[in-house]
Amino acid sequence: MKSLSFINSTYLIIFISTIMVSCSDPSAQIDTSKAPAIKVIDTDFSKGQLNHVQDIQLDDLVKLHGHLCDGLVVGYLGLHEAFKELYPEGPVDRTNTRIISKSSPCLTDAAMYLTGGRYPYNTFYVDNSIDGIYYLQRLDHQKALSVSLKAGVKPEEIDSLGQLAIKERLNLEELNHLKQIEDEFSAVLLSTPAKELFDVEVITDFQWSPRSKHNYPKTDIINKNVME
């Protein structure tokens, strides 16, 4: 039989290890359960009727995208705020919504997954000339909204280091620092009322003009082989 002192020592080691992992990985401290669920409605099979209602969680989007990051949180929360105005009466109809997104891999994944928009079906495209991060439209009512992050919400250091990362000018230590401040920003986003983070405005002269450009850089994989 193991002695009590051995068992206590084992628990102490596990406890310390857990603290070390938590401290070394800020993303482990991000509580994704703070993100509100988004209720959507879709057809119930390949040739089906519009009656399949389900809840989407931030963690579902993370699995599609591949990782949790601040851009994904921005996209998720920003669209959730817009959906409250676009579909105030009920679930988001993913057969009835189209969207224009900035070219960020995080924002585009959130746009397509949450709205159902797809380029081949003329319900999604990318355009970096739009104001804010998204333009989206409800097709039956033709109501269109813009979604923007409020000025001063995002730390400037994230954008400045992010630009250097895109140019492959950061070493591993610097990339880890960028991840840390992005994770800290994600935690702030999830703990702040959305109305303090986003501006959602009606677009009165909305134009749907799909762009043919499809070779934007996928910025979240540029540094995947940095080792030092």
C-alpha cells in the first residue's frame, strides 16, 4: 500500500504541473463558455425543409478553424451582435443570409460557418475595401448591416506585431509573446458586453458586387515552421 506521504506528494506534483501548464499557455485560461450560443436554422436533409434548429457554440467554430484566437472571437461575437438585429424574432436562417468579410482567415471562417455563406453559391466573398470587418444581408428583407470593432478596443501591439509576423520577421520567442497578448485580448473580449466592443449599423445603399480575387495570403500558417 502506498504511504500517505507518497500520495500527498503525487497530488502536489500534479497540482504544480497544472499551474505550470496554465501559466505557460494563456489560451488554457480562456473560458469559451462565456461566449453566447448562436441559434441557427437549416434544412433537415439534402433536399429537405427548413426546420432543423440547432445551437452553435464558439468551440464548434474553433474545431472548424483549427485553433482558438482573438480574430475568431472577434468574428463570433461581432456576428452574434449583428444577428440580434438581423433576426430579432428567432434563429439565424443560414439559407437566407449572405456576407462580405475582410480577408483574415479567422474572420472568413466565422463568416461562412455562422451565416452559411459560400462563394460558389454567391452568398460569400472577401473584400478588404469594406469598412469594419463584415457586411451582411438578410435576403428576404434585404436588410444589410455593417459590423465594426470599436476604435481603441484592440491593443495596437497585436496589429503591429501581427504585421511583422506576416512578413516572417518574428522569432519563436516573439511569436509566443504575440500569442500571449492575443489570448489575453480574447479573454477580455469574452468578459466584456458586446455593445462596448462592436458597432452594428444599417447600410442604406448596400451593393453586392462579388470579387474574383481568391489568392489572399492565409496568414495563420505563414510561421508554422518557425523553430527558434
